[in-house]
Amino acid sequence: MAAVFALRSRCFGAAGGAEDAFDATSLHVLVIAQDTDTVVGSFRMSVLAGAQINSSYAALYYDLTALAQDAGRALELGRFCVHPDHADPDILRIAWAALTAYVDESGIEMLLGCASFEGTDAAPYLDAFALLKARHIGPSPRAPQVKADEVYRYAA
């Protein structure tokens, strides 16, 4: 876990790399370079069902009450990061393969989580925000509501 926290610190800064209460109850997936035994990718995942969604990391920033009312088995993904000195696309392929296998084997019905973008200027990420809005906002009756003080609002 020390290697995971070191990688997270490198990717998210000291605060983002620190251990938090969600680490103890999460499953951690590590991608390790065989030639150096270096952790080159990692993420954590937590299985949630129903009202447990309201105790998730995402629930710190979003009101997920409507989503939790009829949610089946959900999997929250968090702290997904890839070592900045290792740009091999296979790191993501391996991580997503592990995630896919887990989802299939565990009967997961929904994925949820938060995404981080570097800095506070939204302009470099407008294409990503447009894609998220077009393809990844849940149905309006179950849509998360904003809880955080500062948010980026998608254009209507």
C-alpha cells in the first residue's frame, strides 16, 4: 500500500495520495511492471448496494439519495492513476480488464465515481466535459445532485 500511496501522491499531489477512510474498506487493484516491480497503475473499488451509496466517496460531493433508492449492486471506482513516467497504453488495458472481470464475476449493475482534472481552468477540458455530458449522465429521476460548494456546471 505504501507504493500505491506514493503513486497517488505523484499523480494527485500530497493530499490526494494520503490514505483516507475509504482505503480500509476498498479493494485495491495494482498494475505492476514486471521488469522493475514498480506500481505503474492503481485504483480502488468499493462494492455498494442501496443506501450504502450515500456513504461513498462520491457522496461527499454529490447528493446520491435518488440514485440509492433503486440501485442494485454498484461499484465505486476511485483514485485511478497511472505513473506519469510510464505511458504504455497496456497499463490502462490491464486495469480495465481487471475491472471488467470483477464486474462480470460479481454481478455489478452500475459503476460510479468522481473524476479529477488538473488545475482550475475548465477550458482545456471542454471536450471531455461535453463527452461526459453526452454519454455519462444518468437518467434524470436518479441523477446526482450537487452537494459541493464549487462545481463546474455543464452548459445546458
